Amino acid sequence: MSKVPFVTKEQLDNITKEYPTPFHLYDEKGIRENVKALKEAFAWNKGFKEYFAVKATPNPFLINILREYGCGCDCSSYTELMLSEAIGAVGEDIMFSSNATPAQEFVYADKLGAIINLDDFTHIDFLEKTIGHIPETISCRYNPGGLFKISNDIMDNPGDAKYGMTTEQLFEAFKVLKTKGAKEFGIHAFLASNTVTNEYYPMLAKILFEVAVKLQEETGAHIKFINLSGGIGIPYRPDQEANDIYVIGEGVRKAYEEVLVPAGMGDVAIYTELGRYMMGPYGCLVTKAIHEKHTHKEYIGCDACAVNLMRPAMYGAYHHITVMGKENEPCDHMYDVTGSLCENNDKFAIDRMLPKIDIGDTLVIHDTGAHGFAMGYNYNGKLKSAEVLLKEDGTTQLIRRAETPADYFATFDCFEIGEKLKK
Ligand SMILES: *Cc1c(COP(=O)(O)O)cnc(C)c1O
């Protein structure tokens, strides 16, 4: 499979005339088609709802597109709650799935009427002391421990993850919450990240459905929803096959009919908190080659760097690169494609076979729509880039301006030096 950018060279030549590189570009058409497909795939479930994981792409313009399709917001911090409130996502349109939660975040989430998803047994007490009551609708995050395997492949290691409650704690939590006035319950688990297999969600669903049946039997709690959380991945590499959301939806339906329906729990709503799957492929980082360097290796230096996209530096993650206009040229040059940080990890690609790159070429770094801009930082005093939306009609809209030095120095504004740094 070859990976093709969602924007043509001609379009991008025009866009880069208007917006200086680097910037993240998002594809409205792709976002819409994808969320429509997700909704169709889960249409069999009456209460289905996607809560977009705000941390993945915290841009109100992009989240508002998803809001048109009934999506809510999955938040885990104060500012994510603020962002949700600002776009009108309040009450049960917010899932507050946080951990090691500061008290004032519980207070704010409660004020907004968000559904609170407790990460730990001890949070029951903490929440009650903090907000003075236990909400009628409450959710608990489950971590069964061990390794999460599909066939013989280890998908992830929940036993090593800081999130969620053990099985025993989960049962105890439901009992305690019930005595404290909770009436409607949710169960949540996130056991594997970026899964590129149609089996993850159905397997996770089966585990949660079975626990839900036991919980209802043993505690009498009414389970309103089961939150399958995030974890559906995207094919970052050209040789990976994309998930089929319809197959995934069917797999979850099968488990639902096998486990929940016979237990008289056919009214349970399925919730998701997808981030990467909703936005990842519909964003890219646009940068220009500004230097070439021939030393012990061949380097291409870009005007973007790891502050714009941290995943390669942080996880060694693969992001495909297209050299615009050279799609059909042979990939017969091996490059390290780097940014300008004084940090040797600042490489978008290492030993990557690409067409010959010339200074001034535009590079598209794929699949930056989730956990891309959002993970950005300011090392070396580098400024965060703009975000631009490529609309369905082919026009563009600036949906976040680039940072300026004044933004970078803003936190000195209460000092004398702040005046000198104002530009
Ligand atoms: C990060 C996160 C998600 C989204 O994960 P993706 O891998 O982007 O799908 C969902 N829920 C919670 C609680 C998260 O922390």
C-alpha cells in the first residue's frame, strides 16, 4: 500500500504561499467521512456515543466538526474541561477520565455535570470529600492486570499500567458507590494502545461485558454504559492494513448479543473515547527542506522540529514522509530527516529511503492529526506552529495561529524583564 497525502502538490503550493511552513494541516472531508463511518458501525447500539479524547487534538474548530455528529468530549485536565465548556459540551457530553486527579479538577468536572470516571478505589473518598457528594451517575476504570494478548501476540501490558482498579477493587467500588447514592454505573477500560487489528475492541468488549454481568448480579448496580475508551490505531506504516471499523462494530455487537443480551442487559450503551482513530490520518505536518548536510550520513534539515511532532523522538515512532512532486521518483537516497533542536533525537526519520530531496522541497509528514501538535513543547525556545484546516470546498481556514515570541515570553509579564521581552 502506498500512502498518499490528502492534499495535492498544487493545493499545497498555494497553501504554503499563504501560510509559512511549518504548520499542521487538517482534512475536514476525511474527518467527516470517518466519524460518519464510526457512527454507522455502531448504529446497532441505541445509546452509542463517541467522546473524542480532547488531549489528542485540542482544537475547538476540529472538535466542533465531531460535535455535529453527536460526539462528546473525553477530558482529563482543567484546560480540557475549559475547552469543552467553551464549545458547549457540558453535562453528559463530557466524560472526565483522569488519573492522579487534582481536587479542583473534580470540582470543575462536577460543576459542569460531567460523567466522572474514577481511576482508583481511593478516589471514591477523595471525590466525596472534595465535592461533598457522590454523583448519581458514576463510572469506574478497570484494569484486569496481566498481559493483553490477541492470539499469541502481546498487545500491551495492563499489569504495568498506572491506570484503573483491580477486579476486587472494582466490585468493592460498585458496592460502596451504591451505598453512597450512585444510581447509574459505567465501566471503562483502556488495555492496549494504537492497535492495528480488528480484534482489539471485540476482545476488550467481551472482557468488560462479562465483568458487567457479574457486577450487576453481585452488586445489583444498574449498568448504564460500557466505555471501550481509546486504542483503535491507524496504519502509520505503508505496509500496515487499516482497521475496518465496520468489522470492529460487528465484532462488538456479536459479544454484546452473546453476553449482555442473555443477561437482560440489552439496554447498555456503548461509549468510545477514540482520539487517534478520529483524527490521526486527517492531519499532516507540512515542512520545507532548508538544509542538506553530507557528513558521516546524509541529512536533510527541515524548518519543523520535534516541538511540532514529538512522537518520533519520544517513541521512535514511524511517520511516513512524502516529498511533494516526487511521488513517482525512485526512493534511492537514504536520509536522516532532522529538525533544528540541539538534541540528537530530533529526527523525523532515520535511514529513510526517499527520492532525492532538494532545498526548498515541501515535505508532508503523515498522520500527525492526533498526538501531534498536541504533544508540542517549547524546547530551545522553539515556537509552536499554526494549525490550518483544509475545508471540504478546497479553501483553507486558520484554526490556530502560530506562537510568537510574545507568547513564549508571556509568563515573564509580571517581571521587569517582561517589558524588554515584549515584541
Ligand atoms: C489517550 C486516551 C484516549 C485516546 O486514546 P487514543 O489512543 O488516541 O485512541 C482515550 N481515553 C483515555 C482515558 C485516554 O487517556
